[in-house]
Amino acid sequence: MSHAPVMRAEAVNALEPASGAAIIDCTFGAGGYSRALLEAGARVLGLDRDPSAQAAADMLAQAFGERFSFRAARFSEMEAAAFDAGFAPADGVVMDIGVSSMQLDQAERGFSFRQDGPLDMRMSRAGASAADLVNEADEKTLIAVLRGFGEEQRARRIANAIIAERAQAPIETTGRLAAIVERAIGSGDGRIHPATRTFQALRIAVNDELGELARGLSAAERLLAAGGRLAIVTFHSLEDRIVKKFLRLRSGRAPAGSRHAPALSDERAPSFHCPPGQPYAPGAAEVAENPRARSAKLRVGVRTHASAFEDDAHMPAQYWRGGAS
């Protein structure tokens, strides 16, 4: 089965890949972005923390030789990987945020409630799993995760149901967790599964997705050469909020006095220019073919000659709280 990344044509076009350009594909997956960029003549460094990406990376290496490199790395490890592979400075960075269709389709990965499998959700297949979080976290932590990362208004009811059920037996499968959530809050209007926000919240927490995104954006800012282009595809409000506010701050468009994004001082020249008309949306044909594309947004920034901003140590917490602006 083909796993084409959402808004591939739009993201690749936004990067304007020239022959020999050094571009970093931070969410390699099955290699959809990387292949398109290579076919346009660019040099590509693929990054992915999921070990299952290695097989597709090996195929591209065979097809494109030295123009393609791959490293098993998180967003926060982008700089080290880029310097090691000879991709610093870079002419482009692309990110496709969130879980991939390949991960969702594999029941054994535990990302989806639509297929029963182990409650895992680890993109790197290492560290604490979703089952560890569900079975070990206290009520306060569970509520914070469900509200903060799932924007779940009934977080307390779900957390209490989880705690009651795990007292009987550990919650180890996606099917059991989905059933617990559905019993706790009902089936709703049937348009989306009642466990959707719970699964999103657990996945984000287990993989530190928002923290990795924030660190990746800052790493891309430091790596990109003047004129280099950053393209990010997001799928829900938490991700898009971070990207939107990062680019607003870096392009000098942050609202004065905002507690989420301090006003620029004279010493902080904008490090990005943002083309107009953003965010860009997928076309009707792509949405009809792939319903997952419906919520996708593409944002683009072009690096200026200005120095990179200092790291925002608390950026993840600042940027996902308080609602979009």
C-alpha cells in the first residue's frame, strides 16, 4: 500500500528544491517527501526516530546513491545529524507532524483504537509506553495529559474511569482502553469515536511530540542558510499553534505585550520572512482521496540573514496553552 504524505506537492513546491540543494526531511516515514525532492535534483537527509523507516531509506539510498543520507534521529537531534551528514547549513527543512498512516495501520504499534493491539504508541519503540502511562500515572497527571494534549473537556471522568478499571486489571490493549473511555463518556453523535482525544493525548505525551516540535523548529532556524526555506504540515490545533506562534515571533509579527510571545527588541531582527496567504490547505481532490488530509495546514518560512533567536526554554508550554491567537 502506498503511503503518500499529505500535501506532498505543496510542501515540496514551497521548498523550491534546486539541483544540489541540501534539504532535510525530518519525518522521513516511507520516503514520500524525500523521493520527490531527490527527483527534483536536491540532496536529501532523511530523519526518523521510527526504526521501521530504515527499509524505505535503504531503497532510496540504492536508487539515488550519495545524494541521499539517512539518520535515525528525533527533531531535537537534527543539528547533530545534519553536521554529521554534511547538511549544515541547509537550504530547506520539511516536517510532517504527528502519527503516520503506516503507524496507524499497524495494530501492533498501538496507535489506533480502530484495531485492537498492545497499548504502545512509542514512535521510537523505546522508553515508557502508553500502557505505562495509563497504568502508573496518578489522577492529576492523567487529567493534565488529557486536557493539555487532547483538549478533552471530560478528562476527569475519563481519568477516574481508567483508575477504577486498572485497579481490577492492568489496561494493556487499545481495545480495552477505547471501551473504557466510551463507557465513561458515551458514544456521542457518532461522527468521531469518543476515545479520539484520549488516544491523541496519550500519543503526544508518550512521544513528547510538542516538545520535540518546538526544539525542532529552533534547530531548523539555526541550520537554515539565508534564503533557506522551512515547510511544516500540521494536523491539529496544538501543533499548528506552536508553528504559527514560532513563525509570528521569528518574523516580527508577534503582538506587543503578548505573554505567549514577547515583543521583539531592537536587537532581535526577524529571522524568518513568511510568504502571504498562510496557512495553505490541501486541495479538494486530495481531501476526497484521503480524508486525513482534511485538517492539514501547511506553513512556510524563509530564513533571513539575521542571527537565530536564543532558545525558548519554555516555548512548548507557552505555545500550546491559552488557545490560538
